[in-house]
Amino acid sequence: MRYRYLGRTGVQVSEYMLGTMSYGSDGNTDEGECVDIVHRALDRGINFIDTADTYSHGEAESIVGKAISGRRDKVVLATKFRLPAGDGHNDQGGSRYWIMKQVENSLRRLKTDHIDLYQMHRPDLQTDIEETLGALSDLVTQGKVRYIGCSTAPAWYLAETQAVSRLQKLSRFINETSPYSIFQRTAERETLPAVQHYRMGFTAWSPLNGGWLTGKYSAGATPAGSRADRVQGQWGRHYPILQSRFDMQRAGNRRKLELLPELEAIARQAGLSLMHMAQAFPLAHTAVTSVILGPRTMEQFDGMEAGFEAKLDNLTLDQIDALLPPGGLIEEADRGYVSPWLAPEIRRHAGTGSGKAA
């Protein structure tokens, strides 16, 4: 396992980060196997673990807490807040009210006295960023959180948070987590340049594009237990567009099916499987710190582990670029962030609902 610095923190983390979204009732209900996967990952050199308060309604955090018991000092532990985690109106978001409440819940489930990287799961445009950064800075001062970050944020939001942190002398986001894969390269346009400019870390989620880049999907086929099979779960309800990621009738997904044989040929020429080429692809970018791999089973982990040492040469990268140009996106449902600024109530003047000139 190779290691990279997490932004300019001086902290070294493994190039592959263990993702745990599939632990618990929304994925693998065999808690023992989930714990074993964490132990195997640590034994293989992974020291960076990603989870969130909403993964399987908090079950994933509890499983991770059990798994790292006795090995906490060997782990750089990241979790998140922001998405709805209860029935109350305020059981979500970036308010001080919610952050101070939810961090205690995460600490309890994780069985730890501190979180190494506490990330905002999506931007909260209903809450002043000063409110969010102020609360997070207090957690850093209290020692409950070491560093703070964000997930799936647009570049302009990253710039705004950095400016506010500097002007208000608040803790700053040191990491951004965004989707980045051969099929989803929009981060290359603005997010990764912003990350480089602000010397942040970057962790790539969905490097296998929800399983598309393993070759498991084909027209009319949905493997049992796959993400396509589980898309009606909690994360699909929070972001309904994700339910379209595996709709074989969508033009973008049909295009993926057409491209897969060509990508498999590139991988064979490089002496790799399609999956190993895909999981190594984000690491070729100079701004990427770590790639999140989320094996649901030990068998999946073993398959991913076999590609930990893979590195893509320039010929392979050039061939991928020729097929799927930098900055591109095949399927809109893979974007991961749906801007609230696209909503009609924000785009239109009040009183023009009839469509007639006011």
C-alpha cells in the first residue's frame, strides 16, 4: 500500500480508503463479515476509513466502532453529517443546533472520543456557512474533531468556505470528497483545480461508477445484491436521481454498455482487469489523495485488493482520454449533486407561474 499526504495537514493516508456505506441493513446485514472486512483492510495497509451518520441509519458507524476497537490509534477515521437522520425538521443540515447534537451521536456509535475528519455530506444552502464553520471550529477547539471537510460540493462553494475561514479565522475544510471515475470526470473541470489551488485533500467516491466499471451490468441484467438491486434503499430515497443510475433505458446508460467492451480492451492491453484499471484511474490525477472502495463482502474486498498496486501508464491514460475526454460525463444521474439553483422556485420571479408575461 502506498500513502499520500492529506492536503497540507501533514497526515499520511493510504491511497485506498475503505468505504462502509454498504454495512448494515441497506447492504450487508452480516455484522461479523463487515467487521472482518475492516480488519482485513487494516492488515493490508489501509489506514483511512470513510463512514457517515446516515449509512444504514447509523448502523455502519456502530459496526466501524466495533471493528476498530483496540486499533483506533492506527486509523484516520472520517464520518459525515448533513443528510436527514431523523423525523424532525431539524434532524439534518449544517446548523449549529444539528452539528452539536449529531457529533455526539456519531462519537457514541463509533466508540471514540474524537473524529479525525468530520465532513459535511452535501452543501446546505439554507444555512450561513459562517454558522456551519463556526460550530465545526468549536468542535476542533474542543478536541472532538481533528479536521473538517465537505462532500460533493461545487468549486464555488469550496472557494467561499476557504474565504470565510480565512477572514473569520475559523477552521477550514481540508478535504473534498466527490464522485470521480472514468465515466464521471466532471471533477476535472473545476473541483480538482480548486482542490489544488487551496492545497486540500481529495477523496474520490464511486470510482467504479456504482459497479458499472466492474462489467457486472448488461442490458436487462441486474445481479442480486448489486447496487442496482438495492437502489430503492435509504440513499436512493434521499437522492431519487440515483435510482436512475441503473435504468438501462436511459441514453447515458446505453452508451456505457457500448463503451464497456472498448474499455475492457484497453485494460487487457495494460495487463489489468477492467475493475483494477477503473479503481487505479483516479489515482493518476495529481490532486487526488485517496480512492474510496466500498466492498460489501469479503469476496469483493479480495477482488479489489488484487489491484492495489496497479498504476496506469501514459499510454493507457491517453487511450482512456481518447475514448472518454477529460471533464466529461456519460450519465447525468451520476453527477452526485443536484444544484438547488435549478429549482423553478429559485429560477423564476414570484407570480409568473402561469407562464404568461408579468
